[in-house]
Amino acid sequence: MPGRVLQVRSGEATDAGAVPRLPLDDFQGILADAVTAGHRASAYFGEAWHEGVILTAAIANDARGTIGLLSTRVEGVMPSLAPECPSLQLFERELVEQLDVGVAGHPWPRAVRFEPARVPGGAGAGAPMTIPGDHPFFAVEGEEVHEVAVGPVHAGIIEPGHFRFQCHGENVLHLEIVLGYQHRGVERLLEGGPTPRTLAVAESIAGDTGIGHALAYARAHEGLAGVGPPPPRAAALRAVALELERLANHVGDLGALASDVGFLPTASYCGALRADFLNALAELSGNRFGRGLVVAGGVRHDLPDDAALRLSDRLEKAWEHVRAAARLFFRAASVRNRTDGTGTISRALAAELGLVGPVARACGLSLDVRASHPFAPYDTTPVPVALALSGDVTARARVRLDEAERSAAFVLAALRALPPGPVRAPPAPPRASSIVVSLVEGWRGEICHVIRTGADGRFARYKVVDPSFHNWMGLQLAVRGQQISDFPLCNKSFNLSYCGHDL
Amino acid sequence: MIDVLLTRLRLGRQTIAYPDGPVRLPDRFRGRPALDATRCPASCDTCAGVCPTDAVHPGPGALRIDTGACLFCGACAEACPEGAIRFTRDYRLAMRTRDELVATADVPLLARALDARMRRVFGRSLRLRQVSAGGCNACEAELNAAGNIQFDLGRFGIQFVASPRHADGLVVTGPVSANMRVALEKTWEATPAPRLLIAAGACAISGGPFAGSPVCHGGVDALLHGVPVDLYVPGCPPHPVTVLDGLLRLLGRLEGDRLDVTDTGVLREDWR
């Protein structure tokens, strides 16, 4: 690959013109070889360019801590790589939908978000022609085979999506998930930036991952500005916030899993204990989701050392309570009876689908951007990667608990030893005609933001890949052969973002 | 089993004292903005230049913040060279009309109760159906939190239910994406009258950061066949106590204007 792929590091910008522009065959060959060899397509996206489309791929090499960038120009139709590289299937569908690129041989070339195309006449043309659900679903026919339709409006207070099950009795033969209901035009709102709105939109890509996405944006912006890393105290406070977000969500998820199997003690304790971590974010930022905390150049608020110690003491107590509540959950036979062996994904399948985050780690795949593409302070204070092997609901719960435990240890230590100094460097504008890839390990997994600036220094293309984009297919396959009554449990064990996918 | 009981004993009572006792909020919590328009110099628009949602409009004697669009990020207060903008810890932000959401001074305004007939129908038992229409899951998470053992909506007879047919009203979050409009309309039509329409969060009120997006509607106002919103709950997302306060005032279950807030004691130890 050397010479034909530009190697960059996460958060470090480079001249956009330096990204190799390869013939389509070479581009697809390199991409397929890299994915087959176990590397990950962190982003793969297009931009309309004169009569054709420029495709850019960002391939993460975890062993080296680098990201390979390559591009090509395509006109009309290209062959699909999805049959040999299933992890690319949704990226290709996105190219079809956004840019009208023809992909020949794609096994399931359906709409991704039902968004208006970016090609001339399509961009900003208002409401799309069709809405999600108006869709030819994969159907199974046969005696006693029946279909179950759920959504878009679900029973709980959750986001909308449509689930179409093909069942034989209680058994799920196939599940197709149709999303797009949450599409808000995030990428297009970010393009043309930076503006005062940029950060607010980034924080709302997936509201439960506000810190993760804000950090991915801020690091990309800092890279483009070429100002170097933020002050050490800012970097430490950012990491504290990112781990608090992980803690709040993982603890909440353990409670939600307990709720779905009817184990009420852990359900009610974790529901309330989650608040301790959200409230810690509010101590930092004034907002329980940490909004307004991360800014390009650092963080908006400092935490005095004595306050950091008091916060640390409170979080230590909160964590002890979580541990007690989680112990009840993992020891209860009635829980394990539901979670053991339910919704299993094999390691090989997880790798093939390109799953990320706790879901992948529960299958034994050691993927964690904090370890493989670290930024300060994770480079000097690594957080051990939590793994499980069984790939079932139990494993996904266990990985969440182990990760939360390591995050708690990290936060307590970080708050007790915040480096001195300022928390914010003066803002600087992004440089013109540059490209940057920014990877952050959010609580659901790898968040990838790619920004290319135009000649005017504005964001000409802003690509967001939320971890849920990689993982929804995992859920669809996890429920195959399971009882349909286990779907809520499987769904909760993945706990994916609808709006993160729909953008 | 003994473990379950011992853990229960150790964790103790988790429900907050509100509304009988104080609400504990962190020092930096940003609630109702307090504005001093006399400090606004002519031709200064620093605050407007940093606002992500065009919520703040400066001017001598004319300074105002639309809390229906405000994300409560605090950027304007931070940027104002004159100290004309301050965010208080008054969490009581919900209002009955869109106009009332516009703050112009330092005067708390509280949501008015429903009329006597509606209070009789909903006052002791209110069942709500939530619809996320482009909501980012922050508002949804806080509405869920409002029902947990800490905030415990259930103790006031308020509950979120699974079906619109069991509901007395809808709580809408999100800017209403074009792709959710039909589903939202159908859910509204499936809700039996009399029914309430509640908009929770900046997105549902004004579009929030997604205002002007060609694939969003800019909130739920007048979207459902012109149906007026009965209660607006500002915030990004609204704090669960803001949700509670709005609902209780709407039902006439909370009267008086005494604000009882205490500090958490993390940032300042001497809060007592």
C-alpha cells in the first residue's frame, strides 16, 4: 500500500490535495484487501465533482495507530464490494442514496435514511419523495410464517425506527430494520461551518453522546487549525467528561437490561445511580449531558482542584453503589437464564460485519480507539480494554460493567491529579484545502468525523460516522433464530442510536 | 434475596425532596436568564454573534432571549462585555404560550394552570405518550429520568404509557423531521380528546440547532393541523425538575412562586 495510500494520524490535518487519487480498480482493490486483512473502514464517503463523484476512504490501521486515506473518481456504475466485504454494505448504500452512484451487485441496495440526494436538483429540495417504511421489505413465505411490524413509534420513550420480523412461530427467521425517521440533515448543517451553531449540532448528533461527538469535532477543528493539542488540564477534563458519559450510559444500560428481564432491584438502582454521573457532568458544565463544555481549543469551564477532589469522593461512593447493584444482577439465576446464550454473535461474524465498541469487544474483538489511536491523556494514562468472549447478552452486559469500572478508576485518579494550567487556548480558524480524520471512542464505540475544508477555509464536506452506523446490522443478525420475545433484550444489549445513524 | 434487601437498605431513599423540599442543583446549572437591558450599549451585538440559535437579541432597553430557542449553553453570558446577561438557577422554565418564553428582564414567570374543566379531567391522573420526532435522545433520556425513582413522576399520578389510545396527551421531542411527520400525525389522531400537546426541548419548540434544516419542520407548533401547544418546556434538554414543575403547574398541583434551590456543595463547599 505505501505510496498509494496517505498515512495520517487521528486529529492531524493534511493537505487535501495530498490524498492519492487512484483509478477505480486500484482504489477498490486496496479497500477490499485492507478490510479483508482485518482493517476497518472508519469512513467511506463521496462528494459530487463535476460530472462524477469523488470517493474517499479512511481505513484505520489499529496496529500502527494510523489511518490510510485514498480516493478515486467514479462516473456511473461501479461494482459492489459488499459481497466480499459486508462491513462496506451500508457505506455503499449511502453512496447510492446521497450521490446516485450506481453499485452493481449489491445484495440489498435499499435506502439508508430516505434523504434527498446531494446531486444537483436534489440538495435541499425539501421533504424526500418517499418516507421510511415505504419500502419493499425482505419477506419470507411459507406455512405458518408470519410477519411482525414494530414502529416507528415504540412503546417506551425511545427514538423511532421500524422493525420488520419474519417469524416462524416464536422464532425469528429474519429481521430487517428500516431507519431514517430521525434524519435532520446534520452533515449539511455542519457544512459551510465553522459557525456558532457547529458545536450545538455536533453535540446533538446523538444527544447521549454529546461529549463524544463534540470532542470528535473539536479535535478535528484543532487539527485543521494546526494549533497543536489543547492545554493538558483541558485534555484531562475532556477525558474525565468522556468517561463520565460512558459511565452514565453503561450504568443506565445495566439498569435497562435488568428492567427488560424483570429484575427490578438493579433496574431501579441503576436508573437513579446513572444520575450521579450525569450530575457530575453538570458540576463540570452546568448541563447533565455536558453540553457547552468541550470547545475547539479546550473546555469552557475549569474545575478548581478542591472541587475536583470533592467530586471524586462523591463519584467513588456512587461507584460502590453501582457495584453492589450490578452484583445483584449478575448473581441472579433468573437474570442469567435470560441473558446467557441469548443474541449471540460470533467473533468471526463481528469482524466480518465491522462491528465496533462494547458490542465488538463482547465478541472478543479488541477494538478501542483509546488504545489504538490515543490522544492525550490516554497516550500516557491508558484505560485497559475490557473484553468478553461469549458474544451474547451476558457478554455485552459484562463488558459494560468492566468498562464502567475502568472508567470510574480513570476518572477518580484524573480528578485527584489534574495538571495545572489554563483550560482553553485561543480559537484559531481552520486552514484552507485541508482534510482531517478525527477518531474518538464514544461509549457506543468509534466515532469518526472527517472534515475537508475548501479554498475559503470553510467546511466543504463534513462526514460523520456514528458507531451505530456500523452496529445496526449486528443486531439484525443477533436475533436470527432467537425467540421474538427476546428482541427487546437483544436490542437493549446493543442500545444503538437512531439519530446517530440517521444524522 | 438477602443481598437484594441489604442493598436496598444501604442505598436508602432515593427520591428527591421536591416539591416539599428544596431542589438541589449544581452551582453552574443554567436556568432562567436574568437580563439587564439598561447595560446594553448601542451597536453592540456580541451576544448575538456567539448564539448558536439566534435566541438572543441585543439592544439598549430591548435585550431579550427567546428561551424557546435558547440551548442554555451560556455562550452569550460569557461573551457579554457588560454583564447584562446572567443565567439563574431558576429551573421553572415551562410556559403556556410561545410569547411568554421570551425573557426580557429578571422577572420569573410561571406556567399557568389549565382551566377548571381540564383540571377536573386530568388533575389527578395524567397519562402521556411520548413521540420522538428527530429528538437526539437527550430530551428522551431526561423524560425517562423524570419517571425514575429519583424524580418519580408516578407519585403525582403522571405516567408515560405505551399507546396513544391510553394517553391524555402527547409529549413531542425533536424538531419534527420530515420523515417523522406522518407518524406523528397518526399518533396524534390516535389520541382520544380531550388531549394535551406538550413540546419538550428547544428542538420541539423552535427547531433548536436544526431550525432552518430543509428536512425538518422547526418544531411542533401549528404542525398538527394547527393544534396549539398546551405547554412548552424549554431546555437542551430540559432538566427533569423543569419537566416536573411544568406538568405540576399545568395541572394546578403547584401554586405559589417561592423558589427553593440548594447547592450540591461540589463547586463551593460553604453552600450551607
